[in-house]
Amino acid sequence: MVVAHRPSTIRDVNRERRRPILVVDDDAKIVQLVRAYLERDGFDVVAARDGREAIEALREHDPALVVLDRMLPEIDGLSVIRAIRRTNDTPIVMLSARGTTADRIAGLDVGADDYLSKPFSPAELVIRIRRVLGRSGSRDRQTDHRILESGDLRIDLERREVVLAGTPIPATDVEFRLLVAIVEADGRVLSRDQLLDAVYGRDAHDVLDRTIDVHIRRLRDKLGDPADDPRVIATVRGSGYRSVTRSSSPATDRSA
């Protein structure tokens, strides 16, 4: 018997349900199974059979999240993620029969937010989707502390915007949360375990600690922040990472 999972109590997740989940897989049975579980849990679902359809569906439907198979005809899953990340930060959960550590890191490295190996439990997939949406939909609880500044870096916590020296920097939800954690530490060294907890919360035990290194590398690429001469994120060998410049006190955004 299929047990229907009730919608999460997180309000931001419920708001995301106004937008559909895009499920991309060339296996019709998998699409049907995932659709059934998601619809039972209160989500609307749109589907695509290959990478090209996925990119078109993303533009047409503006989904809240994409469930994406890695091995796709036309355009493979990794290439689809790269295409998505050039324009937006829609959360992505990747599915793949290739479940080695190297494969997981490859998926995360191009911008996936989570990675689930096939065969998978559809109930677990629904839980992961809810949690990814909960992370991406969460907002800073301290509404009077909305702007975080560190040197030339400016982070708008409510609008989830990153600006470096006047230039907007695109960041996925995981990258954004990681950067906020490092800057808020105000020069203190954070271990990989501490950063995993800050980014993934109760899901951290399911995530490889090397995942942090992957996201740090992507952040540095976007920030133009080389590891050997950092101006934003410094590596402390054997310990973790810290911000290079101490942050100013969080300020209220008075332009809103």
C-alpha cells in the first residue's frame, strides 16, 4: 500500500507548491511513479523525456524544483544542469544509476543541490524534495538584520542576493547558505562538519564532507576568488575555511 505523505509544515514550502515540480527522465515508469508520490503529497507535476524538453519546460513552467535523471537522450543531465545554472538557481535533485562518490561529486560540482542513487525510494525522494525546498524557501529569521557586508562583498539575506564590488553574483541555495555561514563567522575558522550542519541541517549526516570542497570551489570560481590569493574565502589547511575580511554589523535594508 502506498502511504501518502502529508505536506510539510514549513510555510515557505507550501508557498513553493504554487509552482510545479519538473520531473525529467526517459523512463516513463519512473516518471509515473515519481508523479504519483508527488501528487499524493500535494505537488503539481510536469514531465520531460529528455534534456532538450527539460530546458524548454523550465522556461515554460518556471518549476519550484527539478528532479533530473543524469543519463538522458539529446542532452545529458549534467549538461542540463549547466544550462540551468547559466540563467537561474532553481533547486535540482539529480537521480542516477551511477552512485559512486566521484559521480555524486560530479553532479554537485555542476550545480545539483542533492543527489539520489537509483534504485531509490520514491518516499525518500519526496522527503528530500521537501527539505531542499524548505532550505531554498527559508528566510533569515531576524528581519531587522537583512544586509551582511564583508569588504567588497554585500549579501542581502532576505532577497538572497550576493553582490561583489557592485557586480551581482549568481549563487545556488547551497552556495548562498555556505557563503552566509562563512561570512557570519566573522573570521573564525569553520570546519567542514560545521559548514555541512549550517548548509544541510539535519540532512548533514547524509552528505559527504567533500561536498563542501566542491561548493567552495564553485563559489570561488563565481567570485573570482583564487585559493592561493583569496579576498573572500580562505582555506585553513587541516581545519576548514574562514572569511578573509571581517564583516561589518548586519544592517537593515532601508531602501525596501
